[in-house]
Amino acid sequence: MILRLALRTLAAHPIRTAVLAAGFGVGVSVMVILLGVAEVVLDQARAPELAGGGDIVVTGPGFQRLEAARLMLAGPLAREPLASSVLAASPLNRGGLFLVEANGAITAVKAQAGIPSLERLLGDREISGIRAWADTEADRPWASKDPGDALRAIDGFHAIPDVPARAASWAEWLYFNGRAEHTRFYLTFLAGPRTPDGRRTAGVRLQLEREGRMESYAAGALLDDAQVARAPDLTIGPNTVRLHGLRYDIHLDLTSAKGQRLVGDLVVEGVAGRQLPPIELAGAGGWRSGYVVPVMTGRASGTLTAGGTRVSLDGASGYHDHNWGFWEGVSWQWGQVQQGEISFVYGRVFPPADAADPARVPGFLGAIGPNGPMGYATGVTITETDAPGTANPTRIVIEGRSPTLAVKLDLDVHSIERNRMSGPMATPLTFLQMRGQYTVSGNLGSVPIAFSAAGSAETFRGD
């Protein structure tokens, strides 16, 4: 029928039909040419030569800025199987500048910046003959392949943003945990908002689990901005954290609510390339919330003495993350498990309603293996099942799917600690810290994954 109509139209209006057909043909041809040109232009825009030499350009999603570039430089690019093939790798930043002349004329200038010594190694002809362009003190850390330098860069504390309406709920903390056969610890070094005299509230809290019994110890102090700015090297009263390379040396001197004293030293040691880069959420009214995992798969050791009883943590697995942000009206879901050299972490932050729609903030699921990141997903569901008639989770199922992973984490909850948050973390909800057994299954890329291991989780419940 269509063919018959076309033939009759051609017979009735031969000139008009021919012009229309030619027009369609020209339109399709132009579209094909434009698509071809666009692909060539895109390939040229991504050409390493335009970035000052080299063979490969690494960018973020959608050809955007690569966050936590120092982790890339000191991690995967400095480790095998890539290290022996990489002569040099240099960060590159582009931006807009304005040249203001004496006569008031203003000229827009597109500028790009790199690290001179690394650009020369990459064969950048633009600077090869300019001896005056040398690395500055700010450039030198980028030229370092020391993973400890990169770790310190991502684990520093942030200045409190200038958001007066939210300032009273600002807090930032270093969190550590470790698990031995019959003992676990959960440790937080926290710096909160400013007090009226301009100093910062600060505290240390340790939860020590022995043979299924949980004990809590704490200490507090006031710090000035200079002391907080030294983080991750923190001193809160007699309690200290010191970062040496990839090793966190921690000294504790705490007391329980009953006056029992705990003293001792812990070590949490990370592995180069096994970090989760910083993630930060931003919302209306200046709201911010950030998270980074400097030690995704690590080791813990040390000895604590509590009430005259010696507790050894030698041979324990170790983990360390770092959180910052405004916390009024905020809750979250989080969990972590590791088995051997593979570690998973998941989470979702629920911001206050005046900052963002909590239902639209995605979760995340990340996996780190022996050679670094193995997969990451934001298409994540977290399903919590409570015991009938209670607000106590008995099972949590986390499922994540992306081009790099398709994984299910099934947590059988064994124990729950319920706490009322105070200070800048105060909330009308009750904070639940859980421990249990994870069953992990699925695929990381094309590699099947299946194991069962003890792990931790956090969530909130109403009264």
C-alpha cells in the first residue's frame, strides 16, 4: 500500500516529489557528516598531545575533572601492573582568566596548569625550553609517589563553612575499627562546632567488645583551630593520633561512666592503593556532608588495659574512615565488611528536608581488592527488616548494580547497641550500631565473588 501511494504521488507531482526526496537525502548526508566531524573533534579534544604530551588521558565521568587525583598518582599508577609502564603522570587543570590592561580593556584567556617537572617528562614542547618554570613548594607533593603523602592529603580536616544557620551542627571525625577473634573496637576522634570563646569542642569515644560484652570509654577537651588543622594528627587531652606513612599510631587514656580507666596503644595500618576517594554531597542553604575511606582494607594491632585486664588486638583486621559536614536533621545507613584482601563498604545519607529531598539522594557501594578499586555503584537498594513488633533490625540486604559490579550483601544481625546522639550530632532518632555476619555474593566485573564474614552496620530508628 505504501509503495502504491508513493508511485501515485510521484506520477501526480513528479517535480515536487523529486525536490522533497533530494531534500531528505541532503539532510541525511549533512547529519552523517556532522556526526562524523563531532566524533573526530571529540577524539582530538581528548588527545593526550593537547594535554602536554603522554599517551593516555585519565578523566572523571563524562570527561569531567578527576577527583582525588593524588590517590590515582600514588596508587594504581605507582603500583604494578601499571608502574613499570608509566614514566610520568601529571595532573592538569584548566580554567578561565581575565587580562585587565591599564586602559581598562579586558581580555578573556583560557589557561591550563600542570607540574613543570612532570610535564617535561611527558614531552610538553610548550615548556621544554623555559627554565624559569620550575616546581614550587605546592607542586612538589604532586610529584611525589609516596602513598603516605596522598593519604595525609585526603585525611585532613576541613575549615567550617561560613553558613551561620547550620554552624552549630558542624562536626568532623576520624573513625577506626578493628576485629580480632573475640575482640572488636570502635574508636572515634571528633571535632565539633565552635564554643562562644572560639574554640572547638572535641572528644574521643572507644567502644570495646570482649566476649560479646560492650564497654564504652570517653574523654573530652577544647581545641583551637590550629590544633584541629593538624589532623589527621590530633591531640585530645592525653589521647593522640599520629599518621606515619600509611600507619596510624593511636594512644588512648580514657574513662568509663563508672570511672574505670582504660589506657593503651593501637596501630591501624593501611595498604597503598586501597582507599575510597572522597565523596561530598551539597544541598540548599550551604548544607554539606562528606566521606572518605583512607584505610579500606588494613591491619590493626596493639594492647589495651582496662580495669587491670590486658586486651590484645594483635592480628586484627583494621578499617578507617573520615566524615565531615552539618549534621542537624541528618541520618544515614552504613556498613562495612572485609574478607582477606577484599573489602566492601556501603552507605546512604539522608539530608535534612530543607537541604535536599532525602528520597532522591542515591546510596553507594564500593569494593576494593588487592590491586585497588574493583567496582562502584550508586544504583543501590538497602532493605532493613525488623523483628516483629520491634524497632530492632534482624536482617539488612544491600544490592548494588553497575557496569563494574553486581553484588548482594546479606547481613544477619547478631547484636545492636542503641545510643542517643548528643552535641552537634543530636537527633530525635536513636542511633543503632550493629554487628553480624555478612553473606556476600555476585560479580566484580567478570570475577565471581562469594564469602561470609563478620562485619558492622549503622542505621537509625524512631522511639
